[in-house]
Amino acid sequence: MPRKRPEELRSHLWFGVDDLRSFGHRSRAKQMGYGREDWGGKPVIGIINTWSDINSCHTHFRQRAEEVKRGVWQAGGFPVEMPAMSLAEPFQKPSTMMYRNLLAMETEELLRSYPCDGVVLMGGCDKTTPALFMGAASMGLPAIFVPAGPMLRGNWRGNTLGSGSDSWKYWDELRAGNITGDDWEEIEDGIARSPGTCMTMGTAATMMSTADALGLTLPGVSSIPAPDSNHSRMATRTGRRIVEMVWEDLKPSDIFTEKAFENAITCVMALGGSTNAIVHLVAMAGRLGIKLDLERFDGISRKTPWLANIRPSGKFLMEDFFYAGGVRGLLAELKDLLHLDCMTVNGKTLGENLEGADIYDTDVIHRRADPLSVEGGLAVLRGNLAPNGAVIKQTAADPILHVHKGPAVVFADYNDMAARLDNEDLEVTKDSALVLQNAGPQGGPGMPEWGMLPIPKKILKQGVRDMVRISDARMSGTSYGTCVLHVSPESFVGGPLALVRTGDMIELDIAARRLHLDVADAELVRRKSEWRQPPRKFQRGFGAIYANHITQADAGCDFDILEGNAPTPDPEIH
């Protein structure tokens, strides 16, 4: 492969030209204590760090950034750390999804407006991974990813706790009166006890794993626990590798191919991964002009076995997954379903990177001959209630509800649900279908993770722990239950979900991929004529930009002005 010469580096336009402007750039670098020997003829490596005091998943990233820099220096590069917006899933309201595209824009513009030749992307907490990838793909510089890694397993009185999943589980037990307030506080103390992302197969773990399958991380590193010393060494190795990638001019467009995205989808299905992966992968592919329709996901799910026994669909946690062989072990069991010729950031193909990989604990990662399910974790539903599609994590749904017909109990929005859900006079039975409206991309706004609607308290007291729940919202990848999500088009823009009334019969059939509202077409037309769109939530600022440009869930919830791979010129250096 031909290698770049120093004068071909993008940063040469800032530092290497003999003119007044470059004099200013060099003198300001010297102001910071650097000399010509630090940057002269070397690749400038941007380090996009999503650390902040409000992001608990990334608390170790201050140190990891220094370890990345060490690797960049070792390989003969010049590292420049550039903090970017931190999307802290537990804290940011109304939803980190509303700000995913803002981080993607910031990443793209940071790289375009500064003298970067390549970039190390540091993320992990749910939306940071796709946001960083979207921005890097649009910019087109050599890029590599440092995943935050999962936190250590939780513990309560000898019970292993998984973040998110066990929060919902024990919250229901508290509401049902089966545990005490003191028990609940002890669980709070023990469920999240180290840096790192959720250690269940939530959205964070799913997206870090897809980064591995796509080929944007060093092979097999996505599930290293955040406190493990392997994680520090991985950061330094990544810093060394990005310098070589710049000389080789190995860019995201060389890695993010249509075949690579199919590999990532296969990985998600075998993991029993988060439903959010569908929205993010569609958006990521869209930045390169690759269209991933929902049928692609469903088709791959039908032929991909579910093998990873990880909560919330399974039993174990990400720490167990790493020691059992991780993503390399999982993918090695699926070679015939993968495009093994796809290029990855280490300059080798996926097939080459899987050589020697194995599964070391078949309780955690099952063999093909003994799958947890013959189909993958996610299914795409269609019908008159979701003409543009909806998704469900079938591996996390109670099998008795896979085929179900019941009357709707409709909540107009989240506040309506919160106000009425636990009322004793709520007309609801275990056979009802709970419906939440106005929780989608526009309606939430930001498509919040409200899709795992709480089960009404009086139903919990009957011992019921799952019901059919339908919304245009998302749900956390750590959530579980028979939750139909991403109903598109959303109710806020007049999708059929807006027309559902309490008492309407709704039919769900996962195997048939069917979601049907049992109301005559003429009645739906009448209801639509009476429907009025709610007022927008934001009239100014980023919220207004968001409302003007956000696409629907089936299109990835990207901004329409950011889709596609039309070139954007570099700034002129004046």
C-alpha cells in the first residue's frame, strides 16, 4: 500500500507552509510548550474525548486519553486532545437521542476546522458511539475507536446485579411490596460500582460490539472491562495504530461498507442486542449513502441464531462475555454468515482477525449446535398500526405474549401515563395492551427510552411481570418485556398510533411479524380527519433545528441535512 509523504499530510497546510499564517500556527503551538520537533512532518492526531464530570460511564477517560497520547507519541505522531459534548445516558434530558446528532455535528466540525490528519474516537455511553462514528464518517479522516468498556458486575446480598435490567426488576418488586425501602437502597449502593458502561447487553455494550464487528476497533477489545489493565494497554495500542492508519490513508469509507454493516447486524442479532442498534446503524450507514431498510435487519435476524446468554435476554453479564471469548469468539462461530473479506482498522480483514478465536465458556456464548434461539434477538413488525415498521426484542419478551390480542389502554403522553398508571380505577387487565402516544422523535421530543412502560401496580400485585406495551418511543437496551417500539410514523406527526382509542383491539404476532389495529379503515379515516397535531415543544435554539430536520425512526433519526456522502470542502487556510 503506498504511504503518504509528510508534505501530503492535511496538517502540513497549517504548520508546514512558509508563510505568515503558518508562522502564527507554529508560534501558538510553541506558546503551549511544543517545539518543531514535536509536530514537524508528523501526523496530527485528534483525540475526541467525551469525558465529563456528568458522565459516569466515562470517568476513566481522563486517564485513557493520556494513554492514547502515549501511543501516538510512541508511533511518531502529534496528539491533540479535543473534548466534545458528553452524552450521559442517565442524566441528560429529555433524551440523549435528541443530542446524538449534535455530537455527530460537533465531531465532524472539530475535525474539519482543525489541523487533524486522523482521529481517535473515545466513547461508549449509548449515543456517543454512533454519534462519533457518524461525524467521523462524514469527515472522512482515518479514524479508530476506543470503547469505554463495561463496568464490573454488581452485587446485593450474594445476588449478581446487572445495571438497568435489575433496576427495572427490583423497582417492580418494590412497587408490589415484595422488598423494602432499605432493600432498595442497598441495591442502589451495589448495582454500579466502577467506571464503565452498563455491563448488561444494553445499548452501550451493543454499539461497542458493533464497532468491533464493523472493524473500527482493534480486534476483540470492545468488551474489556473498563477497570481492567488490558483496557489501558488497548488505549496505548490504539494510539500507535492511528498514526500508521494516517500514513496508509485508511479511512472510515474503506471500512464502513455495506457488507461491513451486514456483519454488524449479524453481530447484534447473535448478541440479543439492543433495539436501539437499528436506529443507529441506519443513521451511520446513511452518512455514507448506504441504505439499510428494516427488511435487511429482519432478514438477517431470521437466519442468525441468538448465542450470547447476556442479560436482559439471558443470564450473564459483559464481564463474563469478555472472559468467554467476547466478540471474536462469537463471530468465529458465525463465519459462514459473515463477509470475511471486510477491511478493519488494523489493516487486516475480519476473517484474518478471527483466526484462532474460540469460545471458552459455552454457557455464556453458545455454540451454533446449541443456540438459545434459532433466530436473532430483534424482529421488525408491520401492519396498519406501523406501516413504516416497528421493532421488538423478541428474545426479551415472554413467549406466552408472542401471539396476543387484547384491548388498548391508551396514554396520550408520558405525563398522562405517570398520572394514571397506578390508579386503582384504571380499567386494565393482564391481557390489555398498554399504548403510549407522543413519545417519538418529534413527540418526546428525542424519542426517549419510555418504551418499557411500567406495569400498573394492581397488575403487579397479581404476580404479572410482563404485558404487551406499544409506543413510538425507544427503550433502554437493558430493558426487557413484550415492548413494541419505534412505531413509525410516530403519533406526533399523525401516524396511526395517534388514532388508537382505549378499548380498541390490537393484535400482535411476532412470528408473522404483524402488528394490527382491529379498527375499520373508514373509522380510521374519520379519526384522522379529527386529529390535530400537538404544538412543537421548542420554538428556538437547537430544539427548533432538531424539529425542522429530524427524520423518523425507520430512517435513523438523523438530520436530513446530514444524510448522504456529498463532499464538504476543507476550510481555506488564510
